[in-house]
Amino acid sequence: MTTLRSDEFMNRALRDWEDLVYRLALGQTQSPADASDVCREVFISLLKDSTLFQDDEHLKAWLIRVTINRCRQLHRTMTRHRTQPLPDDDALLPTAPAAPAALQSSDVWRLLQGLSQKHRAVMNLHYVEGYSTEEIAEIMKCRPATVRSRLHRARAQLKTLFEQEESHEELADRRIPCFDGGSKEPECGA
């Protein structure tokens, strides 16, 4: 029979780390509903797990690692089993922590969604959660140089995405309204 962790331990873990797990899952899944599911599953795993944590940092690292693994597993499952999303009905969705709402509405957050999962993960851990490259390397089970490379590539990709978006907006601003309701490009010299 599996021994479950105490209520006191779980309440403290939820209070201290639920927002971090949810933000990380949201950054990886790009979906509040999936992030809530991942968050719930991570804490259920913690409840059932028998790891003896040395300190809070050990617990935090374990939660981050399990969150990333669960997001990868969800991504693989979704890739194999294509599904149709449910209609947007906020009453059906569980309530999410309030902190990520500001992140989700920002332009940077939207541009981050264009990055690969591994690049989103290092950007989230470094810039949102404040981890050093050495700590991220330990969490992601890779070398610090790999983390620095991923951060460099992610920043370069973000810059490219930002520049592309700016050029699209600039072109849209240059369009001239036509009488038929459409628009056309300005003539040379106009």
C-alpha cells in the first residue's frame, strides 16, 4: 500500500509552489486548461511520491522537473491523438492563479508561443522564475553551456519574431482604404 504525504506537507507545498508549477506549465502548454491539468497531476504525483526531500530547494527542483516531464508527455500524447478543443466557456474551466493573467496578455508572452518547447522552458525558468543558467542546467539535466545556447537562440528567435511583427504592422499602417471596403498598397512615390 502506498503511503501518502501529510496534509500539512501538501498544503505547504501547494501554498509555496503552486503558482510556479502553474506558470511553468502554462508556458509549456500554452493553454490554461492544460496547465491546470498538469499542475493538478504534478501535485498528485507529489502526494504519492516517497522521495525524502533534503530542503525546499530540492522539493522545488523536483516539482519543476516533474512539471517539465509531464508537459512533454502531454505534448507527445496530443501529437499522437489529435483532438478538437471544446468551445470557449469559462464556466467549464477551473480557476487559475491570478498572477499569470498579466503575462498572458503581454506581447512578449504571445511571441514566446512561437518558440519551441525547450526554448520556452529555459526562457520561462530564467526570466520569469529567476533561475541561473547553472540551476536550469541541473533542472533540465543538461550542461550550463546548452542552457546558455538555448537562451541565446531563443532571444534571437524572439527578436526575429518581433521584427517580423513590426514589419507586418508597418505594412498594415501604409495601406490605403479603397471605396469598395478593401485596401491596397500605396503607389510608388505616394
